[in-house]
Amino acid sequence: LHRRRHSFPTRRSSDLRSLRVTWVRSIRWLGFVMPRPNSQMSAWRRIGLWVLLIPVLVAIGNYLLFAYGVNLDTWFPVTDPDTIAANEARKEFLIRGGIFTAVTGSFLHAALPEEILHRSGVLAVQRWKPSNRVLILSVASVMLVLFAFAHLKFGFGNVVSAFIGGALFTALALYTRSLWPAIAAHGFANLISLTLLILTS
């Protein structure tokens, strides 16, 4: 009787420990780990460099490319009525929601789920076969094309910008072996575009 009284808490704590280990492994499998380059740096410096500074610079560079270099509206004009309506509806929604909607939309509704969907598998392949560059690049290319064409409903110009942006996010993820820099760069890139759209409307 005495032994049975103490077996339940022990079994319960063992189950909780097992669940926690499974949860941590799942999070790591998705790529939610500390960025690996410059491992001699402290954790805070690596976060500052790879989750803030470099993603912001990538996002600014991405914006400048399409604002002053590649004019997607001229090269790929939107003529389909449904696509025009979808773009207008998105624009009205953002203007009505303001900066809060821009921030949550950029990071929580776009960057986080899209990076998990399109970059986690690439990182998993990199961890599984780190020396097989052909396999890693093949999977990365397939996921990049899928990511780009997921933006087709807003026009082909959006596919082109998503492809270029996605290539940058994939490179960041593979170089750092972490999903955080890609999520940050993706989120900041969206935030710059959406904030300027709101402010100029």
C-alpha cells in the first residue's frame, strides 16, 4: 500500500518529463534553436546580430531593391479583376487595422507560419544529411518555388518578390541553421512594406 501511494506521482512526473523532452525535440526539429554562426559569441550577441541587426538589413535591402531597382508594377501589371479586388481588400483591411495589424500580420500571420511551412523541412534535411549539398539545395529549391507560388493570388509580381525574398530567407536559415533569422527577416520585410502602405494611404 505504501509503495502504491508513491508510484502515481513518480509515474506522473516521468510522463511530464517525457512530454517535455518530446516538446523540446519537436521545437528543435522545426528549427527553433539558437543561431549557430559565431558560436564563440554570447547568446545575447548572437540574438542581436542574427535575429535583429542582419534581418533588419536584409529587409531594408529587399525593400530598396523593389522600391528603386525592380519595378514589379511596370514589369508585371495586374489586370485580372479578381486579383485587383483581392489587393484592394487587403489594402483596405490594413489601413483600417493600422500599425497593430501591420505588426501582427507581418510576424504572426505571415512570417511565422510561412517560415515553419517552407523552411523547417529544409533545416531538417540539413540536420539529417549535413554533407549532402545536392539534397539540401534540391529540397530548398522545391520549397522556395512552393513559397513563391503561394503568393500568386496577389499577382505574378508578388510571386517574383516572394521568390527573391524567400531565397534570402532560405540562405539565412541554412547559414545559421536556425529558423529565427528567417522569421525575423521575413517579418521585418513585410512590416516595412505594410507600414509604408498605411502611412502613404
